Amino acid sequence: MAEAYERFRPGYPVQLVDMVMAYAGQPVQTALEIGAGTGKATRLFAQRGVSVTATEPDGAMLAELGKNVPASVRTAQAAFEDLQPGKKYGLVYAAAALHWTNPEGRWSRMAALLEPGGVFASFGGPIRLADPAVEETVHAARAPFLESDEIPSPDGTPPDHEMQWPGTELQRSVWFTDVQQSVIERRVTMSARDYVGHLSTISAYLVLPALEQEQVFSQIMRVLPETVELVADITVHLARRR
């Protein structure tokens, strides 16, 4: 699974780091990453000279991360909830991983890891087929196994709401201020096989029984054109520790 994440999940653009650094308004020296996966975001921040500590509960993911990031990156096999307050960081961020964390006490724990005035960043977003006709065909192929493959908003925020999660929670938190939401528009082209590989890393498919996974991927592969264009916009949430 770790190798599939590294191979099929798109990386992040340099523009993302520029956005976080501009929001910080001063040089970011240290960062803690939550749910680092295979290091898609880790390498970008490390390449900027930030001293990154990447945390990830899955040992296989961390092993894959170690192949792809600079040696300066520190790693720790730990879930967010297991991190002990101690060292404080200028930046704490999560790349398409925050929805895995426990909502209870999430923001007080987050604040305890940040220096006063430090920055929290969360970014990610669903990847959708750009062509409505292809999307409709794939939806029909998937329907016997799965109604939707999107992650619902963890706090129930409707998709058309101006502020999306986790910005909604950050706005309500006593620990954070200056909550901002931005979107980096992005289009990605993949082969049909790589797109199905990407789907194999999505939680909605991962929870299906193995036989159903095999069947749904086969059905989707059958209806896809040779290459697909994807809408892969990145929604970025930024907030400052009070």
C-alpha cells in the first residue's frame, strides 16, 4: 500500500509552500508533520530548509518516506494523539491526513505543539474526473459496490458552504485566529491504469472486501478511456496560534 501511495498519489506544487511561508510572514525554522504518509509534502518543506519532523503511525509508510526525503528529516512512528507536548514548532501541518485524527481535543493538542504565533496548515482535496461523461460512466460502473468514493465533511459542513472543514472548526476554536482558506487550482492527466491505482489508495475502496475491490476496479478499468484528465484542486487552510 505504501508503494501505491508513492506511485499513484500526485505530489504538491511549490506554490503551496510559497503560500504557507507568505502567511507565516517570517522564516519558518521548524515544522511538525502529522500523518506524513510517504512524504509527498515532507520533501517540499525540507527542500526549503525547514527542519521537519515527520510523524506517521504506519511503519511501511515511514519506510517509504525514508527513501524519498532528505536525510535531514527526522521521523517518528506515532499517531497524532500519541504525540507528547514538549518541543514547540513554528509550523504544524497535515497533508490530506487531518480527517484521520480524533476530533476530541484536536485543537488544544495542536496548539500545544505550536509556538505562540506559530502556523497551522492543512491541505488536500478530492481528485475528480474532469469529463462529466466519463464521471457518469465510472459512477455507473462503481454503483453496485459503492455509492460515493468521497470523504464526507468530518463536521457535516455542506459542500457549498463558503468555509469548509477544518476551517469551520478552526474558526470556533479558542486556540487559533486569522483563519484563511485558499484554493490552488490544478489539473492532472493520468493513464487509466494509474487512475485505478490512485483509487486503490482511497479509503472508500480500501474498506471494501478484497473480492469487491477487485471487481470494482475491473469494472471501472473497463469503461475508462486510455488517459483521463483530473480536477485535483488543493484546498489550503491556514490559522495562527494565539
